[in-house]
Amino acid sequence: MLLGHTEESDWPASSEAMAEARNFLGAQKGKHVLIAPHTDVDGLSSCVLAVRAAEAVGARVTIRVPGKGEHAHSPAFQERLRRVRADALLVLDMGSRPGAVVPELPSLIVDHHASTAFPEGAHVLSGYGHEPVAPTSLLTYALVSPWVIPGPLEWLAVMGTAADLGVGAPIPGLKDALRRAGRKAVTEAVALLNAARRSSQFAAPLALDVLMQAGNASDISEGRIPGVEALRDCRLEVQREVGRCAKTPPRFAGNVALLLFSSGAQIHPLVAVRWAQRLPEHIVIAANTGYLPDRVNFVLRSRTEKDLIAFLRGLNLPPMGGEFANGHAQATGGSLTAPDFLRFIEALGFRGLRSHDVERRGVAPG
Ligand SMILES: [Mn+2]
């Protein structure tokens, strides 16, 4: 049995939603389809699957990937999508919020994030609520199966599943599918591709390019595709930056530990996970002042199983610009201006921090 190809009617998504999504895709013959994927491995694998199917349907395809710090609801990204003037939009692994991504453009959202609110008028294929919740690449793989030869593309669904949920995830058939795709090659390829968007250069377009060219996971893990060398450089940079920033001494306020550092790379989630292991009784906040200009990007992690979104909302802070308390209960965070970030951590009990403390710095601060 190929991954996700079960006889069940409500897995990996409801049969009605699956039929509706297939109708949408099948109607794109001769049309111009715009595909907007999340930049993680789950999103990029979904993108390759969707491209293959859209081309088989007879559509013309354009891909637009969000830039550093952007997502489906970022105005600048939405403007780039609008300018393509496509006939239809496919949003993959992101977009689980109300508000149209591109108003009036017929849209299909494929996603698995915890949400019951979606862009108004969009068709939605979601794995949320259908246990075990399948990642977007698996949903997309099931979606596109009428138009492709599924066997040779299974590894893409395996990549996204392993990347989002780990190789031990309780997804039916994953173990066998991993064996077919090559477990070691999959793990290595996932690590290389994920490093791309984390690197300070934000090489997500390169990762997509490599994934589009690859015929299997070992093409990537063995470096048989141009571009893999650059992915290895990204991974080295990310490893070095995690090592450097994880040495930051934590500041404490009650059961909250704050790690404050500056890196152009998206390493704050990795630093937070590392410190949450070291401080299992604490809520860890890893805050990166160097990821985006004039922003502090931060994530919360904890091993205490507290609902971290509820924790943030419970601070009853005045509405802040930027992003705050999105994501899910065990992994949330935000992106705030420096003054808003200072207000936020002051409310947590961190006193005496000044704007100087949240400035962007080089990799070797004096
Ligand atoms: Mn995903």
C-alpha cells in the first residue's frame, strides 16, 4: 500500500473535501495555476507533487515562494501573488487563517495546521481533525494520485512526513514507505533542505530547485544534483550559528528563561528546543534580534506541557503590531518591533532591559 492510499473515507481527509479538491484541480486544464508553498520540506515536497499533477492536468504553472519572514498572510507576499494574474491559486502547508490570500482568485488550501478558520471562499483540504493528522505532503500526494503515476513520487510524501512528524510518526504505512524511499537518504535530504530556509541567505528557492530536479532522496543526500553543495554550506552555517547562540547565558524571571541573541539565520527555534531540554521546568523564550531588520523574532518552547499560546494571551498585553502568539500550543512565538518586544518581556518580569539589548549585532559581537 502506498503512503496515504487507504480505503478509509475520512483519512487523510474527509472524502467530500478530497473530491472537492480533485474537482478544483481537474478543472485547471488550459489555465494558469499559481502555487504558493510553505518553505519547509513538507511545503516544498507538496509543491513538487502539485506541479507534477497540474502539468498532467494540462495547466500552466507558476510557483511563488514566500521570502524571509513572510507567510501566506504577509501583504508583500500577497502582492507578489496578485501580480502573477493567475487563474487559480494553490496554497500549500500555510494559510490556515481567515482572510483571503488573494481576494477573488479561486483558491485551494491544502494544510494540516490546527485551525477551523480558513480564507473565505477558498476550497480547503485539511488533515486537521482526522487522526493521525497527515502532513500536507501526504494530503497532496493523495490529492494528485488520479493524475500521476504515484509509485515514483511516494518519496516526496515520505520526505514531508518525516520532516514534519519524524521517522517514527504513527502514520499508517510510513515504516514501509520509508524503507522504499531509503530511510538514511530521507533523513539526510530533509536536513539539507531544511537548512536552506534557516540560513541567513534564506535559500528556500534553491531547496525547491533541488527537490524539483531530484528523482529520489539519495539524489539529494549523495549530491547528484547541482545545488546540493550550496545546501551543505547552509547546513554548516546553521550548525555554527546554533552552537554560537546556544552559548548565550539565560536570564530568568520566575519560571521563564530568556535567551537573547542576534543571528541572521533562523536558528531561534533550534536554540529554544536545546534550552528547553536543559531547563525542563521552565518556559524557554529564544529571541533573535538579528533575523529581520527592526524586528525581534522569538519562539517559546517548554517541556512542562503548558499551553504556551494561552500563556502568552494570558499576559493581557495591549494589541501589538507584528505577529504574536500564532502557531500551536507547544510551539508558538512571534515577530515584534523592539519597543513592543521590550514591553512584552517586561510584562513577563524581565526588568531593566533597554533598546541597546535588543539591537541587531554581527556574528562576532565585541
Ligand atoms: Mn507541514
